[in-house]
Amino acid sequence: MSGELAGKIERLERELQYYQREYNEIGARLLRLQEEQSRASREARRSRIVARLIRGAYQIVNRDMPAEAIGEPLLASIADTSVCDRAAFLTEDPATPGRFVIEHGLGPKVGAQVTLEQPPSFLYTASGQKIGPAGEALAALLGVPYLLWAYEPASRRALLLGNHTEGNIHRPFEASDQELVEGALSVYIDVLLRKLAETTLRQAATAAEEASNARARFLATLSHELRTPLNAIIGFSELLLDSGTRPPDREEFARQILDAGQSLLSLVRDILDFSSLSNAVPRLQLDWVPVGQLLQASVRAFAAETASRGIVVELLPVVPRLQSFIDYDRFRQILSNLLGNAIKFTPTGGKITVSARSTTRDGVEIAIRDSGIGMQPEDIPRALEPFVQLENTLSRRFPGTGLGLPIARQLTEAHQGKLIIDSADGRGTTVMVIVPPSRMRLAPDAAAGASPG
Amino acid sequence: MIRTAYARDVHASTAVRSCRDQLGPDRPELVLAFIGGKHPPEAALSALRDAFGDVPLAGGSAAGVIAGTAFGYSGFEIGLITFTGANVTPRIFTTRDLLADERAAGLGLGVVVQGNSIDGSAVMLLFDSVANVSPLRLHPASQLMEGFQEGLGGRALHVIGGGLLTDINISDGWVFEGGEVRKHAMAALVFPPNLRATTVILHGCRPVSTFMEITRINGPEVLELDGQPALTVVERMLGLELGTTSGQQLSLVATLGQKQGDPFAPYDENNYVNRLILRADPAAGSITLFEPDFAVGTRVQIMSRDNSLMLDSVERGVADLKTRISGQDCVLGLYIDCAGRASVMSGAATEEAELVISSLAPAFPFMGFYSGVEIAPFAGNYSRPLDWTGVLSILQRDS
């Protein structure tokens, strides 16, 4: 090989080494540039997480769903945007500060609990970093080692995010992620509070609407109920003033005026009663009352009316010496209202059964069962509202304010009792008045027949 | 008849019901399901049973789902493909023996498929990628495919496929096999002979180093490049402090690429087989690759993921595919997309999957999933596993 050729080869080898070196250097720079660009892009994406969450949250909040239902979709949105493996919203037990319960969870079980001595407002875990007791407890709760945690003491709510692997997607969790997790928690709390406020507002609006409807019903019913007896009073009074009216007719007209007046008085009494019961718990004159006597007296008071209507009222035998600790007059009022209703809605030839039974578990249960028109199960709650008489062809025939049942229920509840209605359309109604066991006893023999009061 | 449906919900039952509503009440002959990894597999199976009865199931977990109208990788996505009719419904053959010996399992399945296919048949392979969670070990697709190809004998098939994951972080994976949820199993879906597949591979990596020779390697663990610790070589390239690197940092950045054919031919993305880096061992100075198919003497280059190249590759590849399928009776589009190509991981400004959907604008049923490894016919030869690629395949009725 000539010296010239050898020199050429040496130059070419040096040139090749130069290009290799430069290629590798440029390649390395390209590699780093690419990675820096990717990292910047991933961080930018990370920084947009809260903004994306806010957008997603308001899409959720605009959906027609109750406040307690927004946690799960919002958590899914957080897990999606932050690309974490597990996530949970927790609430702190107000009775036990530091005890957190999972309210919504992706991965962990809802209802799982953890107690933290001093809950930190922010926490993250990473390898090479000391994990304190709080981190260990939260990692055990979520079932993954790498965590992000934010806690807002004012609302007693927390957000916990976690990953199986440290390098999840972009990089390990770090202190700068505080903004992300706190931002996500704030979005949840804001949306939740807004939903709760909406719910409260809606409930208030519904209550106001119901009150307005009740007032309108009351006025409509009252004007009708007042007008009927007043018309009778005025009409029969005019007839009485007519000099041509015969004496036997005068007597009948005077009786009609008396009936109408009594009806008006009863109506006014009911309204005053209901009004006072709505505003305050009635003061009861409590005493041990023989249940058998109470029922007999109540049934007897309607003897004339049931006889005239051809309705049979059967009082079933009551356990001897059974007594209840009640206000005798108020309970008579309860039974009077219930029996009055039963008679009113039972057709001629029908039957009403009155019974009382007692158990140490349930107390005294007085039942009035009629064979009247009955009602649909869904109408029962409405029947307990004031001024409501259910719309049906039979009820139109019957006068009344619809206050009997509400008053009976209020008085029963004033005795710590319950009023339950069991009814089926066309198959009669049974109303049960239940007095708790604490107000029940079997009296000593000597007291069995004692009068109430 | 082939139909697809996509839904996303935190409850698998709700998502499956939504899919069922989209698919209509008819009973299909096969349901191919891709289930977001945050759904408990048993819940997903139960939901599918409730919706479809005892219809045969295939598929499994997916790091994300790519449908014709939407895509996502939150872990709550569910994508379903239903097949009705012998002229479109694939037959399913499976093996459950991946854990014992991937190569042997692939071989056994290849023999079965060889006996149940004809030359040119389209075959889709699906298996769970993660063999062991901690320490992380993948089922090496290269060994599976080596065995499978050997089992096929001389049968020339069009094989595509993917490794199933539960998430982008390679936490786990599972498959539906024999009506149950299983691990360490692989299914081969052999399509009817009247269906042919046209496939393009979408790339995204560029060489940034001169050729280096692997001088020490143990399975997937590359110990030395050109006589130097492999990790040192890569760290020096990246400007990282030596001995401080974790594998996950590297897997986001660089791959090792093996150029096929003439090593000095101009750059062509289709000539490279890339291997992602699974982990690094600073003590041994080694890097462990996703696959163990490199050997001492293999000449490799360090490759950089290039997001703009990835998007260019999508546009080029889809345009090429559209030309090739023009005028054909396309019945199904399948997209098997490396999970690392999702923008949350790659940092790409544009979602690559979105670009695939918008560029292809399929007028036929379309479904895809994010995978751990992709399998596709490479350089006109037998199919092999690939990393950092998107495998886009269209099934057409044979004219």
C-alpha cells in the first residue's frame, strides 16, 4: 500500500469517526429534546387536569341527579383525567375526629374506614421518602403504595388518589401535585355544596307550594262547609219569619236551624283544634283509662246514628283489666273522629268492627274496621293531610272538612302512639291506633272498673 | 354480520347494557370483548353473561378502547364486537400453558391453527401480556410467535394480534378463555377463508445513534453494548446521571432498534424492529427489554420516540391502507395500538388514535384497543411482535 493510499484511508477513518461522534452527539441532543418536549407536554396536560375537572364537574352538576349521586361520576372523572389506578372520596366522622369513611370509591370498598391521629391537609408517598403512619394507614386502605391525599377540615372531606406503580404514566407523585389533588377536592366540595343548596331550595319550594295548595284547599273546603249550614240557617229562618208557616213546620224548621248551627259549631271546633294541634303539642290530662270502657262509651255515642243508617257496629271483647295511660277526653275525640269517618263512608247495611288487643311488644292496638268504600293504597298518605277528601264518586256525597283523620293522628302522636291505615279500594278501611307498651298495663282487680279521670 | 359497540361507565354492568342496546337484541355467535382494566373481570364476565347468555366469548382486558366514534384509556371503557353468521365468525382455538413455556404453548396452538386454516387465512392472536406482576415479567411474544410459526409449518397466514393489559402502566392483564377469566392463556381467532386482511404498521421511532453491537445479553437483559455497560451507554446518550435511572424513565424515552435488510440503506421506518426498555438495573449496568429476541452480535441502534414522526406515520400508513382497500368489501377494521402511543404517555400534542380514526373515517365496523405488544406481518414475512407500533388491519370479503 502506498503512503498516499494509507494516508487516504487514515483520513477516511478519522472522517468516519468524526461523523459517528457528531451523529451520536446530535442524536443524543435530539433524544433529549424529544424527551423534554414530551415531558413539557405531559406536565402541561397535568396542569390542565383541574380545569378539565371543573368542566366535567359542571356537566355533572347540570344533570338531574341528587347530591349524593355526584360523587361517583366525579371520582371517575378525576381518575380519568389524572390517570390514577384508584381513588376515593372520604368523609370525616364528626363524632370521632380523625376517623374517615370512604363515601365513594373506585377500587376500595365504600364504607371502609381509617383513623388518622392528626390528619394532614396534604400528603404524598414516593420511594426513597419516609412514609409516616398516616401514609401507611391510607396505603392499606386504598391497597396501593403510591398516594396523593388532600383533606379539607372545614367540610370534613378528603380525596385520596393512588397508583400501583410509582412511575405511573409520567412521573412519581411529588409536592407540586398538592395543587392538583386539592383542586380536585375543592371542585367536588363546591359541586356538592351547590347540589345540596339546590336540593334545599327545591324542598323549600315544594313545601311552599304544598302550603299554598293546602291553603287553597282549606279555603275551598271551608267556604263550601260554611255555606251549606249557613244557607240552611238563612233559608229556614226566612221561612220562620213567614207568617203563613204552619206551627208543625215551624218546629221542623227550628230543628233544621239548630242542626245547621251545631254543624257550624263542630266545624269551627275542628278548625280551632287542628290549628292548635299544628302549633303546639296539646297538654294532656293523662291517667290510667280502662280500654274496654273507653271503647264502649265511644261506640255508644254513635248508637242513634248507626241505627238510623242501618249500620251494625260490633265491639269485640276486650281483655279484662286492660288499661292505657292516656287523656280520656282526647282519646274519645280520636275514636269519635275515626268512628265518624267509618260510619260516614260505610253504606247502609254495612258493618263496623271495633276491637282492641294488647301485646307486651306492641302495646295496645285499637282497630276500627269498616266495610265502606275504602281507598287506593297510594291515597292513604293524602287522606292524612288536612282538608283532603279523596276524589271519588262516593266521597262527594259526604260533607266534612277532612280534618278528622289529621286531628286523630296528631292526638295519637301526642300520646307517643301511631295511627296506621290499611285500606283497599272497595274493600273497606281499617284504622289502627297504637299506644306504646310503656302506656299499657293490666290493672289490679279493684281498679278494673274505675272511672277515668 | 359484524357489529361493534362502545361504552364507558364505572359499572361494567351499565357499560355492557349500553353496548347491548347499541347492538340490538339479536343473539350473536361470538362476542369479542375489550374490557377496561378498572372493571373487575368477574363483574365484566357476569355483565356479559347477563346481556348475551352463553354466547362464546373472546378478548379480555384492555388498557384502553378505540372505537369508531370515541376512545379512552380511563379503565372504564368497554368495546364489543359481535359476529353473526358462518361467513364472518372466527373459530377460536386456545392454549392455557403460557406460564409453563411460552414457546411450547405457541407451538401447540400453531399446530392446531395449521390444521384449521388455509393459506392466506386471517388470524388474530390475543394473550395476557403480564406473566408476573412483581417483579414484572412479560410473556415474551417473540417466543410465543417463534413457537406459533413453527407449529404452523409451511402454512402462510396473515397473523395480527396483541398483548392484553389492564392499564397503560402494565399492571396486569387477563383473557376470556373457555367462558372464564384466565391468565397465561392465548386465543387464536381464525377468520373464515372468505375474509382476507390488509394490514399496515404505523411506526414512530427514529435512530439516534450509530450501530452498536450487543456484546453481552441474557434473555431480554442487555448487559453490554460495544463492550460497555448498556445502561451507561443509554444514560450517557440521555445526559442522565450515571447509575440513577429507573426502567420506567427509559421506557418513556428510548428503544433499541434492529434494522432489517441492508444496514446502510436510507432510513425507512418499516425496516426497524423496536424493543422497549422494561426496566434498568443500575447494579448490573443492564437494561431489560420487552422481548428476549436479540442475541450477542445483534447490531442495534438507540431509537428515539418521535411524536411528530408517529403522527406522520399514521397519516402515511392510513393513506396507503385506504388505497389498498379502495373498492373492497370491508367488513371490519381492527386497530391494535401500543399503549405508549397514547398522548398521556407519549406527550404527543395530538392523540394518535384520534388521528387514526379521523384519517381512516371507516364506513365499516371498527374497533381497537391499547396493547402491550403488537403482532403483525413484518417486511412481507411471517408475523412477529413489535413495540411502539400501531397495527391497523382491515378484513375484507374475498372478491
